Amino acid sequence: MRKLFLILPLALSAAGVGFALDGCRSLPASKPEALWTIEEARGAQVFHQKCAKCHYPTTTHPLNGPGLQALTKIKAMPSGAPPTDERIIYTIQHGRLMMPAIQLTDDQLSDLLAYLHTL
């Protein structure tokens, strides 16, 4: 009887985890770095210089800002808006809430956008 009291909570916890995982949908995988174009590779450098202190690239977990995994592949950005290239560019250039505006050249912005599409 004592074993049942020890095993039952573990079994219920495992079942709860199973149900929680069933409700989660996985996000599309990021493009492997070995397959990046030159623009995507340059965009990764821009990301690490300008964005990585606030955003994780390969998870949705927040750092100082939201994680950006599959940003261009999901229905809505953390703001609720659809992740169109125009909206992403606007957010980068003008900022939003706590995110400051980021000044980039046209080439840097184009490369960064190419990289964000790999996530």
C-alpha cells in the first residue's frame, strides 16, 4: 500500500506532462547553417552584433525580448501582428515598446531579414 502512495503521484505527474506535450505543437526546424547563403550568413553576423543581446534565435523563450525561432513561419509575432517582411523591417527600424530602433544600412537590413527567414 505504501508503494502505491509513492507511485501514484509519479504516474499522475507523468500523465500530466504527456497531456501538456500533446497540446504543444512543434515549430519548423531552422535552416542548417551549412546551407545558408552568403546573405543569410552575413545576416547572422548582423543578428549577433545588434540583436542577440535581447533575442534568442533558436527558441521562443524570451531573453530581454521574445525568442525569434520560426518568426517568419508562424501566424503572428509576439505583438499579435502577422510576420510580414514589411512589419519586421518596420519594427527593426522604429522599435516597439521596450525594443529600441536599430539603425542598419539597407544591405545589413536585407541580410538580417534573410537570416530571420532561416530561423
